Amino acid sequence: MNIDAVDEVLYIVTFCIGDDFNLVSVKNIENHVLQDPGIFPFLAKKEQKNRRNIISRIMNARYELWNDTKRTKIRNRVWNLRKKRGSE
């Protein structure tokens, strides 16, 4: 994964969304990118589909999905910020 993309996503999750919320969605992260494209240049210049795929890969590697993972296709990805992968 591109280190710039990882930095931008983790910055949004840590400083823009913060500990006040337990859940975060792709759309929530994407909204922060689109509101401040100068702060998030790597993600801002990507097309929507690519940007959402990048965000999903980064978040899937770090956080557990809140959605029902038994469904075959998850359209609205939401992660539980209280459940980091590897820290049971």
C-alpha cells in the first residue's frame, strides 16, 4: 500500500474523526478528503472508485468490520474503531 494513502487515511481516522465515534464508514472518510483536498492530495486526486478501494484496503487491514460479514456483498463498509485487528 502507498504510504501516503495510509498516512492520509490514518490521519483522518485519528484526528478528524477521533475517539468520539465508535464507527466510521468509507463515505465519512471520503467526505473529509473531499472537504480538504489540499491536506489529502494523494486520495483527492483519485477517482471515486479507486479512492474508496484504497480506503477499504487500509481500514480492513487495521479494523474489524461492524457490518454483517456473512453477506456476500457488503456495499456500505463500516468499521468499528474500538476493535483493531490483532488486539483482541
